[in-house]
Amino acid sequence: MKRLRAFILPAVMAGAFAAASTSAASALDISGAGATFPYPIYAKWADAYKKETGVGLNYQSIGSGGGIKQIEAKTVVFGATDAPLSGDELTKNGLVQFPMVMGGIVPVINLDGVSQGSLVLDGPTLAKIFLGQVKSWDDPAIKALNPGVALRRQAIAVVHRSDGSGTTFNFTDYLAKVSPDWRSKVGSATAVEWPVGIGAKGNEGVANNVAQTKGSIGYVEYAYAKQNKLNFTKMINKDGKTVSPVSDTFQAAAANADWNSAPGYGVILSNQPGAQSWPMTAATFILIHKQPQDPAAAAEALKFFAWAYTKGGKMAEELDFVPMPASVVTAVEGVWTREIKDASGKPVFTAAH
């Protein structure tokens, strides 16, 4: 396990886990690629699962766009994306999609003299910053939200994703919901034409750029902010309440999700109502072929996901991710049995319960 751990632990900080795919792997190792959003918890699960079963997880943290391309090309057993595919896309490519875990996207800043979590932003002001309309930290719009914070004149350096990203999809989905200007000028997608800023690859890249750039602001999954000790902001949510990015506010946003309302459970959790709801909460999804090229490998992957659902909840919560509700897990495992089959029509996985 020493070799796997050597890639897992630094990778959470530096994004090097994709290199693990070049290390020696056993025949049983599970291959996957995609979203950087869930990388911290997938790495933690992989470490624990390897110790328990001897089966490794070879996961390339390359962004949702890359994960979708690799699963469609059948170069990995599963793909991972934070931007759920539509029912038509799933049907076209013969894929099953299911949510694995939920978490929060947070604005992160590098501002001298501003203590952790003391800066408050709202959606419209955040949109204006990423539109390049609010250019300095002492702008009246920011000062009005932060009467007790000493904000000096300093240019805002925007950092955004440069790769196809489900984190970007969820972040821009939120901005489009709270800012008509953003919706008309930029819109929401895994990759957009950013009006301002510098691009960085992966949640890892954005976190590193913000950490190194004074006056900067970016957006990352919360675990990256926590592990990199980045200063994150509070947000004013849809109900007008100021909330912090913590597990309780992510859970509040997810509480009323209707997981059956979209094909492949593709529910978007941004800007949910509720006094305690974090406005940029998101689920992350797994993609796997209905008729896998390698049924045995697909079975191993589904065993890992079933283990993560059953035994990975506490580990997820330790990183401030939100486990999927038991009712969703039961429904998802039923989908696996009904829809993921080998060439003879036999299910590759049967739930234990």
C-alpha cells in the first residue's frame, strides 16, 4: 500500500493522483477518471478499501469533461462527473448514472487582514466579481455586505477553472440563477467564456493559485479549501440568511432534493431554499456502461461503490461531504441489478440487502 499512499496523500494538495495510473497495479484494480470535486473522498475511500480488500482504485482526477470523454471512449471502467448527463445523453452512450456523494462549492480568497470566514458575499455581488464589474476589494457592493471588515483598496484577481469542470458547471449554474446579467452574458456549462481572470486546472490548481496570489478569489470544493487552509467566505442564501460552508448547511440544501425528478438522478442542488441551506451545494455522479466491455471489472467497481455507500459515510463527513440518503442508495443499487448486465443478460452486481 505504500506506493498508492505516496500518490494519494500529496495528490489532494497537488493534483498528482492521475500519475498513479502509471504505477504498478494489480489485475483487480479499478480504473476511473473524472471530477476533481470528489477526489479527496475517493482517495480516502480508496486507501481504506485497499487495506480491507486488497483491491486498489486507479482514479485520474482530470475534471468532469475528461471523465465523460474517457467513459464514452471506454478507456476506463467508470467516469465521474459533477455535471450530470441528460437522459438522452445517457441513452445515446448506453450509460447508467448515479450520485455518489454531495458537497459544497465555496468562494476562497487571499486577503491580508481578513480573518477566516469573516467576509460575506451574496450571489449578485459574486457574479459581478467574476464578470469583472466589481474590480477592487473596497468596492461599495462588497463594503455594504461587510460593515465590520476593514477592506482596503486592492485589485481583485479572479481565478477560474481552465478545464471542463463539473465544479464550474455547478458554480455557473448558481450564478445564472442569481444574476440575469451572468445568465445572458456567460451562462452555465462545464466550460464557459470567462470575462476576466486566469485559468487553472482542477480544484487543485485553483486552490494553489489562490494560495499564491494576493487579492485573489476562486471557487473550489470545500475539502480543498479546508486541506489547503484557504480563507473561505460566508454567503447570503436564497432565504436572505448568512450561512457558513459546513456539513450542516450542505445537508440542509440537500434535504429536500427530489432524486427521482431527473433521469440518472441528475438533480442540481444550487440555490436551494431554506434558512440553513448553503447556496452552492452539489452532488457528484458516477457513469458506467450498461453493458460493460469487462463485466468482472464493472462488478469490482460496483462492489467498491456499494462498500463506500455502506462504510464510507463517516469518512465522507470527516471531509465535510454529505453521504447519500439510504433510500437513494437502495434505489441506485436496484438500478445496478436491473440495468448493468453482461453480454448474456446476467446482472454483474446483486445487492446484498
